[in-house]
Amino acid sequence: MTETEGYHYNVMRRALDVLDQGGPGMTLDALADEMRMSPAHFQRVFSRWVGVSPKRYQQYLTLGHAKALLVEKFSTLDTAHSVGLSGGGRLHDLFLRWEAMSPGDYARGGAGLTIFWGWFESPFGPALVMGTEKGICGMGFAAETGTDATFEDLLGRWPKATFIEDPMFLRPWVLAAFGVESDEAVPLYLIGAPFQIKVWEALMRIPTGHVTSYSEIAQSIGAPRAVRAVGSAVGRNPVSWLIPCHRALRKSGGLGGYHWGLPVKRAILAWESARAEA
């Protein structure tokens, strides 16, 4: 990332947060002033970086957007997979490769495993990323929960692992994950129970800009009556954003829950809709 790209990256991250807090009444002039840029220059930079104008992005942030997504962009997972929207390691516009820890290794709570971690800026606030030599195993957002709680949350997933702070080890994967360097593959290492991994695999079949329901996920993994268990597995997803649990909605069109806070989920859905439209 060049110095200019890094500056715009942080400016746009702050702009998304201001838009989310300010609501639909936030004007372009007020937003540009907040970013200490002229309205014309800010509009150009925002549109180039996010993909749509600030006003259009505000429409994606409204609560009604989730219901519209459910009507217009509902994804039947088996169909999405069969027509090649995702699957085979290809998650629409992100190239992912993944493997899962064996059930026996998972049962040992991460004993003998070395996990590297670091804090990074993301479009959705501070992001804690963790990974092994095989790939990213954890990603959480701290904008709503706070850095201490986010760190303790992910740390507690694998209590017997050895944790080493090393953001430089993770940095290439993180840049690729947020689209800064799109030519870098993003490897994932899924650490979870077998049922959880089946649910997370289903989540990775939801194309960018689309959503599905908890019951559809249950149907797709051959457990149509296990909607509650599916919801729990979605909530325990350790790799936010890359395993897109934010794309799971209630049948009513409600956002449902989100482990890192509903404002973050709403911002992610708006971001993806903007990029998909662009």
C-alpha cells in the first residue's frame, strides 16, 4: 500500500464510521468537513474507494436494506454453488483456500499450536487477526466490543495454544483480505467442531452482495431441523468477514445477531452491496 493509498484507506474508514453514526441526515458538505477535505475531492475519493457515492452508501446503511437484500439477493446455497457463483475455493471476488483442524486436534483446545496475532485497521474499525502457519484462524472487530474484550474472546477459543504477537507475519494475508492487494491468496485454517465447520463452509458459498437465512443454511447442510444449532455455529464463527456470517439473516429480514455488534454487521452489508453494485 502506498502512502497515499494508506492515507485514503484510513480517511475512508473514518468516513464510513461517521456516516453510520450520522444517519441519513448527514450531508456531503458536513461529511467532507469532518474529513478535512473539499466536498468535490472527498466525493471523488469516496466514490473511487467505496464504489458508490456517499449518498448511495447511506441508503445501504438503512435498516430496510436488509429486508431488500432478502427479497432481491437471496441466495439458495446449493444453486449458488452449482452455477459457480462460489465454491471450489473461489469466494466470488476473494480467492480463498482453506483446510480444517482434525476433530481430535480441536478437542485438545489448541495444545501444541502456535497462533500469531496482530491488530490492523479495517473499513469496519480495529480488527484483531490471528493465524497459524497454515492461514488465518481468527478475525474479530473491536469497534463495538472494545479491544480488550475482542482479544479475550478470540484468545479463549483455543486456551492451550501458544500466542505470539507478530502482525508482520499476518500482514500480506490481511491486506489481501480487505482488497488492498488482490493478487495474494488468503489461506484459512478453520479451528472448530465438525458441525461448526460444515456451517462455516456453507457460509463461504454465499456470494458477495447476497444473503441467506439460517434455515436455508440448515437445509443446505442436511440438517433442516437444526436451525438453532446453525445459529449458534454462525455466532461462533472465529473468522469474521472471510467466513461471511454477516450474510445470514432472519427470514423476516431482520439482521439477527452479530457477535461483534449489529452496527458492524450493517456496515459490512452496506460495504459489500456498494462494491457489488460498482
